[in-house]
Amino acid sequence: MTIELKMLSLKQLTSQKADLVLIPVQDGKLSLSAFRTLDNAHNQALSKALASGLLGSACGDSLLLPALDAPGCMHSLLVNLGDKKSLNRKTYQKACQRLVTKLLELNVSHVINALPLVKVHGINFAWTVRDCLGELSRQHYQFTELKSDKTPRALTSVTTLFDTKAQQTALKTALKEQRAFDSGNALTRYLGDLPGNICTPTYLAEHAKKMAKQHSKLTTNVLDEAQMKKLGMGALLSVSQGSKQPAKLIVMEYQGARSKKSEPIVFVGKGITFDTGGISLKPSNAMLSMKYDMQGGATVFGLMQAIAEYNLPLNVVGVVAAAENFPAETATKPSDVVTSLSGQTIEITNTDAEGRLVLCDALTYVKKFNPAEVIDIATLTGAVITALGHSYTGVWGRDNKQIAELLKAGERASDEAWQLPLSDDYADMLQSDTADMINSHKQNPVAGSSVAACFLAKFTKDYRWMHCDIAGVASESGRLRATGRPLNLFFDYLLGKVSKR
Ligand code: BES
Ligand code: MN
Ligand code: ZN
């Protein structure tokens, strides 16, 4: 369950029923006049509490006060946001992070939030709202599906306050964006957190069909193995051939633009629902987190859900290449050669480099949509974690304007990406003695992520294209938990095409 997001004028604060109101404190004082008025009406209860020194001095420290004898009878949580002068986005986000942890410990269900009314240097009111609510939904999410105890969190709704007319307008838009994002984000994380014995290619395909039933602008079409074979998707099918779970190519079309003919933005997600490595088997410690090898696909699912809820006025196609990578007598062997949908032949030197094999056929397939641009999203290489850790999505492409636009969206949404090079030096490492190319270079992991990108580049010559390697950002390091990244990056990238940001 996501949190219900509401809005309210500051003037109506005391007429509202809630359990708790979040009140900002800056420079050791109540920084909003409305709360000074409230304070005066209640015998200085708030300022007396501040004078007690019980509120810690660090940004994000908070102090719970019992209900004021006021209409609504709300408890208050005083939240220290440090000095007015030095409150920037980073410190604000940190404060929100600490505050939300505290808030979720309290047994409250309805909260009124005045924090975004403070000025955070470097961002506007809308982002001040979204940063706070984003942190709330990030920590609020829990994966209880497979626990006996499925008790939901106490917190169910948050009402954000506005003061001016301009804030009211901005808040309305911010909440619309946040609701759509939260819904998509919960789906991305849920699909990732589901283990591979439940979340199979067939499960994903069924889920895509369900989504199409819920949203009138969304249609789903699923290609099965027989259809893929007929088309000639030899690369994709070589990955699933050792598994009892049949591969699925899941195609979700969202028509948001007025014209059906308006060229769509196409997202292609890697949907390996479990990656054992195949015959080039992974060691067990490296295999444990491989249920997340479909997070590229899960990001595409979340994105389709978010844009359908937002009612985005663009045409968007989401394709998920779903398969399981398993060893078996029937599995692909190292040195096997397959023919891809593009006609190019591939010598499979390592069956663990399977992501590029499912993606290359999906990337050839999407030409039929006459795309405005194509973006693939994949947990493609361990090497991207070596390069960028868990902080940035790695991005490759040929169009620097397109890449700059994506990097900017990442900064806005605090879901950042970093460009890495596509170079002939790396492409040269893919030469094969037997076929048109190999899928994994001998020198791996040297420049492993860029070599993988160069492999995909051979299949994406006919349109504007970017490749995003999310192996580092999609799940938490050292824990089995999906982050939902980089959904916010792509959602904001799309919003940037239809609204000023
Ligand atoms: N799914 C993995 C990449 C991965 C590794 C994602 C760690 C998340 C965390 C991918 O299929 C893979 O196995 N890549 C190989 C490529 C190599 C064989 C060229 C890798 O990174 O070692
Ligand atoms: Mn692999
Ligand atoms: Zn993989």
C-alpha cells in the first residue's frame, strides 16, 4: 500500500483532524508564522518545549510533544532543520531521511506536514515537497507478501500544507507526479523483491496483461517462444533453452499522444528472472542476488504504470525480454553459435553474458515501432559496479544531446546517471574467429561495461539509442532489497518532454 497524499491550506490547519503535525524549527525557532500564532494560542507550549533544550541540535533531530488542547487535538513533532542560511538540498534530504525513520516508529496514521514550507536553497517548492514525500514512500515500502505477519504500517496518509496560491498550484502538480511515481515505484520494487520461483517470465507476462486491463490507454501483447522462433530470435532463445520456464517477449504499448502515429519513446528492459550464469555457472555468492536480474524489466513495468496513472500525453512502448538463464543438457554451451534476429551471428563464449543476448533481439524487434528514441535498461555487468559503485546508473549512447537530457533529469530527480564511453577500442574486443562477433571478451572484466554497450550498439544503428546499466543502483548492496532505481530518472526524463522542469 502506498501512502495517500493530500493537501491543505495552512490557514485551515487547526480545523483538520490528524494524529501528528510536523513543524519545522530553524535557527532554534519556529520559522513559520502560522506556528508562532498556534504557539501564542496555546500558552507558548511550543516555544517552551524549544527552550527546554530537549530538541537535539543536529539537522533532522526531532522532539515529540503531546497533543495541544486545540481543535483536531494533534500531537506535534518539532523537527530541527538547522540554519535557514545553510539549508540546501543535501542537508534537507538527510534531515527528511532521519525524520521519516522516526515517524515510522511512532504509531500514527495521519500526519500533517509543514516541512516543505521552508526555503531549501537550490530547489523550488515542488521539489521540496517531492524530496520529503519521496523519502517517506521510500522508507514506507515493505515487502511482506511472503511473511506470515503482513501487518501494514500504521501511517496511511500525509497531508502537505501550502501557504500561497502559487504554492497551491505547484503542490497540486507535485502530488500528481508523486502519486504516479509512488505507484510505479512500488511495482518496480515488488517485482524485484519477488523471488525467481514466483516471478518467472510467465508471471511477468500475466502481470502485463493485468495492467492492460486496468488502464484503457495500455495494451499488452506477449510473444511466446514459438512466435519468437518463427521471427528468428536465435539470440534471445539461446538463453532460455536450458530452462523449463519459457521465455516471453512482453510488449506494452501506451498511447497517450492524440495521434496513434506519433513516434513513441521505446524502453527495452532486461528481464532475466534468475541468472545462474548457465553452463558458465556463477559461484554461489555471486548468484544469490540474481533474482534482481530483471530489474531493468521491472523498471519498465513501473514506468508504464507511472505514466498510465499520470496520464502522460506521449506514446511510450515498454518491452521486456523475459527469460531464465539455467544450465541443463539442453542449455547453450560456450562456443555455440546462434543467429540473431538482425541476421548477425554470435559466438557465445560465455553463457553468463546473457543479458546482451536477450536485449539484442528485443532491440532489433522494436524497429517496427518507428521509435523517436530507444532506451534499454539492464542489470548488465558487474563491471559497472566496479566503475560507479551503487551511486550512478551508467549511460552509453551516440547522441550527446540525448544523454545530456537524461543526466539532467537524474540531477533533478536525485537519481543520477553518469556517461561512459562507446569506443571502437572496445568494439574490437568482440571479434570472433568463427562468427560475426563473440558475446564476451577474453579480457573481461577490463572495460566490461563498455564492451557490453558496444555489443548492443551493433544492433541499434537505425535509431537514437541509449543504454543504461543499472547493476549497481537497482538493489541495495549487501542486502536483498530492491531500491526502485532508476525509475525516478526515467519518469522525470519523460516529464521533461511535456512540462517545464
Ligand atoms: N546479471 C549479470 C550482471 C550483474 C552482476 C548484475 C552483479 C548485478 C550484480 C550479468 O548477466 C553477468 O553475469 N555479467 C557478466 C558478464 C561477463 C560474463 C562478460 C559479469 O558482469 O561478470
Ligand atoms: Mn549473467
Ligand atoms: Zn544477467
